[in-house]
Amino acid sequence: MLTVEKIGGTSMSRFGDCLNNIIRGKRKPDEYYNRIFVVSAYDNVTNWLLEHKKTGEPGVYAHFQNNEEYESALDKLCARLLEINRVFVPLGLDLQEANDFITHRIAQAKTYLSSMHKVLASGYVEPSNIYLAAREILASIGEAHSAWNSVNILNNSGINATFIDLCGFNDNEMLTIDQRIHKAFSEIDFSKTLCVATGYTKGTEGIMRAFDRGYSEVTFSKIAVEVKADEAIIHKEYHLSSADPKIVGVEKSVPVGRTNFIIADQLADIGMEAIHPKAAKPLELAGVKIRIKNTFEPEHPGTLISNDYVSPVPKIEIVSGTDKVIAFEIHDPLMVGEVGYDLRLMEIMKAHNVSYILKSTNANSITMVVWDKAAVREMLREMKDKVYQLTVKQVAIVCAMGTNIAWPGFLYRCAKALCDKNINIECFGQSLKQVNMQFVIARERYRDAIIALNDELCQANKEN
């Protein structure tokens, strides 16, 4: 059985646990192989290189983009990475070799960025293309660092490991992402070596341009399809659970166990990705199952995501949502019966690259829930001048999802659970597919709503 397995940044920063729980576990030495690991950068490293994913705090990339001291910013980053290296010496990392590798890689990055800076100064090129290339270069450093270290530790621990560097730092081959992955793996005997690949892949189309911060999961997906993996495994610090353990508590978050790609898409739509949707699709189409496992509970089978799974018993599998959204409502007395009214709204949204999470209508009102971000606020300013009445409200959205919830009673139980906590439903959405009930509520009641729905709908699943 050949598996492709992704390890995220939080888990990579605890590589001793990865070594003991994921790579070795209870396996015999000859069972270490027939596995390919795709690794993210250590925790926070990509934030330092680009910008903080959640807070937006600028990293080295902002220094380059703003024509600031990006070289000294890279020097500071290098010092941080050398400190990270010291943490892994007890696991068997050769400190001098590790320091030499990352120091050389950063020196190469400086050379590339310096050349780009000179080209920018000439004024002969479109700056956005140079900035995107710089973003690619910087992003790749973190994954190269963690992957190289992992292979060094494994080889020094008696496990034959191969470093698959997909960053393309040392070549000028004009390969697409798929071509580079094919070339890297075409002649490897997976039964004799454990491969550790960088989560970043260099390609002519630009993996950051196409997928931005979701690139490591895209690499993982493309490798799994290329090698025809039997299973694609994602190792996280938590199980894919009935609700966020940080909100409801670990003891009340029930591992899902089984679900399908439709539910994975629902989660991605509200930013709670089991896997990046653009990474999931190739696996779904190739028939490769995804397993989400908890790094720190290696004996637990985790959650299997497949094409055809439908729960044999009706149940809510996952309660999730976000409090980072706003609802806006267009009201117009002349909307009744007017064909194409909402088309005009959608054209404005398209012009600002804004999509909606939920849409609900009545005779003379259209309500949409969208992410609360700068592009949306610009779009709403334009829309206000073109409609009869616009109302905007900061809200949260909570969702009750399941592969088999098209049964009487689930909607009642959700509404009652919220009502019992005095949480008003501002807006509601559900399609004929009946896999996801979406409730729009006051933003400040988000955590209360998640807890209420999880307590009412998911605790019974422990017995199943």
C-alpha cells in the first residue's frame, strides 16, 4: 500500500512526535517505506517569510515589495531558522550541515531578489509579475528547510530517506508543476526509501499565483495523483471533529470517522478546510481517499473522506462556521417579479472578485453573507449608490452538516437548540441537496451557538 502523507507546520515543529507517532509508530523497520511525506514549513516560518496568515503582520515579502531593507530582514529570518535547527539536534540533526544548507538557500534567495530589484528599478517590466515571482521564491524557503532537516534526521536515525526538492532553486528548467512532480518521482523505488518532499513546487504557472497559501496541500494532492496512491493522509494536531475543540473542549469534540467530499467542500466554503478545495478535487476525481489523522493519537484511525460515503444512520456529522462575515441586504419595492434584478448585483460583486457564502431571497429583498474584508467594503460602497436600500450587518454563520440529514426533525432540533440559548436566527439557508443547514446569527453569539448545536446534535454520535 502506497500512501502520500502531509504533515502541517504545527506538527513539524514537534518533529519528535512525528518521528515517534507517524513515521515509526509500531511499524517494523521494513514497514517504514512505501510512503511519501509532503511537509509544510515549521510553525510561523511562512508567516515570517510572507505575512501572518491571520493577522496580516508583514514578513520579508513586504520589505521587498515596499523597497525596504529586505536583505537585513532575510538575515534576521536566517538567524531564527538557525535557532530552530538547534531544537532538533537531540533528534539526530547534524547542526553544521543543516546550518550550511539553509544559509546557502537564503544566500541564493538574496541573489535572486537582488536581480529582481534591479529589473524593477529599470521600469521596463510590470511590477506585479516580479512581486509574484519574489513571493514564490520566499515561500519555498520554509518547506526546503523543514524537508531537508527531516531527511537528515531520518538518515541519521537509520531510516533510508530521500529529499525531494521541488523548489527548483538549482535549475532553470521551464517545467509545469505537474511535469516537475512527474520528473522527481519517475525513477524512485518507494519500497526502498522514505521520500520527504517540499510542500512548495516550482512551476511555470506559479503555485502561489494559483493557490496562494494553500500550495502545500496542492503539492500533496498532485503527488498522490501522480504516484497513484492508495490513500492520501493529512496529519493535523486535532481530529476532524464534530466541532472546533478550542470552542467546545476536546472532551466534547467527537471525531467524525467517515464523511464525503461534498461535506469537505461545505467546510472549505466557510474557511474551515479539511483540505484546500482545489487540492481535494484532483483526489476526488482520481478516486483517492483522504484520511485526516491526529498526529498525537497515532492509533486512532482518524476520519476517512471518500466519494461515495453516506452515513447509514441519519446524523449531523459536523457543526462549524465563522464569525468573520457580514450580511448585506438589498431591499427594493420594485424588485417583485423583475427578471435579472440579482444579475446586476452579481456583476458588481464579480467586478470586485467577491463571492457569497449564503444567499436568501423574498419578494423584495435579497440577503447575502460574504467574508468581512476590504474588497467587500469597497464593493458595498459602490453598490449603495446603485440600489434602493442597502443594509449591512456584522454577523456570524453556523452550519450543521452531514451526509445523511434529509430527514424530518433536524431543522427543528437546530432551531430549538439556538432558541433555548436565546440566539435569534437572522437568516437561514439550505439547498435541495440537504447536506448543510446554515444559520446566520449575531456575531457575538458565535461561540455560544457552536456549543449549543454540538451539545444537542453531536454528543450522541459518541455512541455510534
